[in-house]
Amino acid sequence: MADPQAVTPVRRRRRSAALVAFALLVLGCASLAGSVRKSFREPGEHFEAFPEEVWKEYECEGRKLPFFKIERIELVPRKLHAGDEFNHRIVYALCPERSSEVLTGRLHTRILFRGQAVVSESEPAWEFKPGRWIVDAFVSVPEQAEAGIYSMELAFESPALSFEESRTFLVEEAKRR
């Protein structure tokens, strides 16, 4: 008598077809998941943790102050079409010398395409606040944007701190409407 659990060629093909269908579903859901995640975000600064919590977490008493850490930078979704919008999120932590002190400096934001700036903005008195903060901004991609890889650059300059960060995103051919 044949084993009912045996893997036959028919079962193997069905299993392979199911795995391919699942993989395609997951790939499609990744883009959908980014859109869903973006839809729950609102522009602006959002408080996440008090300075004392961040101080303890990063053991700031033993560090050179001010201590600043970008914990996460996200572009959601990273793959989009001309005319779409993406969310730019920064999560940072700051331990200043005094618990209510802020770091003030010039914040530059640029979007580059083929090495050339297509958008450039500067905020001369940007403040990073003590504790942990989430900063969300939404960026619209113009309808006439060319398809290709873009880079979003962020640079901060102050007497106490300077940094540069960059993330890439893909603009696909415009949707057919």
C-alpha cells in the first residue's frame, strides 16, 4: 500500500506553485506594507522618551557631552512612482550637558538625481531636543520626475555637532492613469 504522505510529482508541483504564489504575495505586500506604515504617520516632531531614560540607556554619565545618536532614518516607501509621496522619518536621542538644553544648528536637506541637486532646503536654526524624538516629514515626488535612483541627504552643522546621512529611493516610471 502506498504511503499517503509520500511526496508525489503532483504534490511537489502543487507545493512549488504555492511557494511561488506566496513569494509573489510577499513581494507585493512589501510595497503595500510601506504604504500602510506611512499612512499611520503624521508630519512633525513626536516625543518618544524623557532625557533621563535616554541618559540611562546610553550611559551618558561616562560619555563626552552632548551625546547625540541617530537611531534610525527611514524613507517609506523607498520604491514609488512620479506623483507619489514618501515619508522621511528620523529617530534620534540626545543627552545634553544640562537636561533641558537643545542643540541648535543649520540643517540641510537635499534630494539628488544623477549626482545633481533637484531639491535643496536649509533650516538655519534647527533644534535637536533632549531625550528621544521622532521627526516625520512627507515629500511629494513631482509628476514629471524621471525614473531612477535618487538620494536624500541630510546634513547638520553646529559648534557642538555635525553629521551627514544619506538614503536612496527609487522612482519608477509614471503610473498609467
